[in-house]
Amino acid sequence: MKQDICINRFDGRGITLEQLRAFVLVATHGGFAKAGEELGRTQPTLSLSIKRLEEDIGCRLIDRRQGSIIGLTDEGKQLLPAARDILSRMTQALQSVKKFRLRGKIALGVPDDFSIKNLYKAISWCLSEHPELKIEITAASSPVLSTLLEKRQLDIAITKEIAGQPTNTNNKSILSIEPLY
């Protein structure tokens, strides 16, 4: 029986998390079919992913006989716990990043004649990126919104004001100017 020798040419540049995930699931399930089902990938696609991983590393990881998996090679047995650790650490890293998502409540004020559909895409995106965030919308006249904002009853307000009229400009930024004809 021919023994594959693991070539020490690995530089790590070609390996992806998907390849490691595929390897771990194939090893865990003992086959490509169940692993592919869990990943939502076909058996040939998964097989190709494992083959590329083996090529990138420079040795066989899975012992195959006539299309069936016999088990992991010594190199595969050595890689499996490390691959699991890498995937676990990546999951932990992503979860720690998600902790920085916005949560709580934002009170938004919009003019009562303002069409909410203008904000729909922005609000939808914001809620999909920050599912723990609640956005409370208040519709009122611009002077009322300005007062609520000054009293800190609103976090953000979109108001309409006439150019040239004196206004309290504290905490205000002009987003756009539209001429009235």
C-alpha cells in the first residue's frame, strides 16, 4: 500500500474557512452526502472542495476506497482538532463583533407631511443589521420636532426650515437644501 507523504510546502494562502468547514463535517458525518446536506452543497462540490484543501496542504486528509470514505489519514486526524478550533475561534470572534451592534431604542422625528416610504429602505436596512434596535417614529410639525429634540425626547429629527430664518443650530446638520418654487 502506497503511503502519501505530506509535503511541507504549505503557506496557508489558499485555504478557506469553507474548506475547513467541509472537512470537519465530512469527518464528523463520515461521508460527503450528510455533510453536503448540512452545508447545502452537492456531493461533487463538497468532494472538489476537499480535494482542493488536500492540494493546498500537500497531502491526503481522507482515506477513500472506491468512492467510499474509509476514514481519516494520519494527517487528517492531526488536522481535525485544529480545524475545529479554527472554526470555533472564528465563530467566537464574529459573536464578539456582533456585541457592538446597536441595541435599545432610537426616537426619530419626521415632519407630519413626510412620506415614511422615503425612510423605509434606511429603516429596513438598519433593523436588519441591528435586530435588537427599536426605532420609535414621531410625526409632528418641524417646530414641535425641534422642541422635542432640544428637550432630548428625540434622538434624531428631520425638520423643514425656511432658509434665512434664524434658528437654533445647536445639534443640527443640514442634510439637504431644496428650493421652493
